[in-house]
Amino acid sequence: MLKIDRRRLSPLFARLLRTWGPQHWWPGETPFEVMVGAVLTQNTAWTNVEKAIANLVARDWLDADRIACLRRRDLAQCLKPSGYFNIKAQRLQAFCRWYRQAGGYPALAALPTAELREALLAVRGVGPETADDMLLYAFDRPVFVVDAYTRRLFSRLGLCSGDEPYEQLRSAVETAMGADVHAFNELHALIVRHAKEVCRVRPCCADCVLAGRCPAAHILPD
DNA sequence: TACCAGGAGAAAA
DNA sequence: TTTTCTCATGGT
């Protein structure tokens, strides 16, 4: 079973926070909007998701009851900028129908984390990362979100091999950091921010940037 | 032009 | 069980 050394993870977190500052995630007005964003951002740049959400808001459709009852093709048209629009229309309706049937946010927020996670994962179109995005950023549960950036960065730093099962990596980070909603919130957001700012510019050296000896270090604010 | 982006599920091996 | 394929727009 994978173990991540807290003495290596904590300085990494501190370095990211010092470099990029608090990220104030998730960008969303309400928990429901956060959950919609979590579905729409699957393998998609956030700027495209924002356009799709803006379309929903402009039509006054950012509502579980409304989305659940829309014609699939109307919703798909609205989601077009976020890509995979037919699949996402299907997934978002499946999620909204479940959300409504489950009693909405108050009823779901009353569930224990493990039970809520299991219920989310049973919704078609909600996988581990999407479920954990929702748990952390919409329900404030101490769950760490593992994404492709986390695997890439951690494997380059030698914290993991990168091909561990999702649950193993999530559990290892949660054990190393302790159940801390705020820390999980920031760490995941910072990893994404770091990837956007650095890996895109110079994909080979996310690790040496963090060690402070990267040729591209000039792009860092400190 | 080619590649990537805050994945998930189905199909094939 | 593991790997591969499909879904698709928009920015770089």
C-alpha cells in the first residue's frame, strides 16, 4: 500500500502556497453550481466550462428541476462550448434527477461522507474525481481530489509511481495530511494552478521548479 | 496543424 | 483484469 511521507508533502504544499497564493476554489456561486461545474469540467478546460455555465444562467436553467426536465438536445446545445456536449447533457440530467430524488442539498448534506460518496459514485457519469470534487468543494468534506496533474507532479517528485489506483493515491494523501478540508481544498487547486502556469510552459520540469532550481523559475512570482 | 484540457464508461484484448 | 477507444469544443 502506498504511503506518502508527510515531511515531503508539507513542504511541497507550503512551496505551492507561497508561490501561487490561496486559490479560493471552487469558482461557483452555489453548491449546485459547483456540482454542475464538476460534471462539465471532465477532461475540459475550465474556460470552456464557464461558457456553458453562462449559457445555463442566461436561460435561467441553472436549476436541478429545470435541467432534469429539459429536452436532451436543448441542454446539449447549451453545453456545446464545454465539449462532449451530448455525453455531458446525458450525465448532467442523470445527476440532476438523482439530486432531486435524493431530496436536494439539505438531505444530501446530512449524509455521512462515506455514504454520500457511495451514492454519488452510483450516478452514471460521476466517477471518483467528479464525486470527490463535489464532496470537497460543494459539501466541505475532508476528501482529497486526485487528478492527472496530481499523478504527474507526485510521480515526478518521487512521491508515487503515478499508476496507482485512484483510491490508493487519495488515501495516501489523506493519511499524510490528516483530515483537513481547507488544506485539501488548497492543495488540489494549487496543483491545478501550478500545472497551468508551469507545466504548460515547460512540461519537463515541474519538479525542479518546486525545488527552486528551474530554468523557467523567472515565471514564478517569488 | 497538432496537441491538450480540473474524466468516465463501454468495448476490446 | 487491464488497455484502448469514444466523446468534442476552444485555446495555444
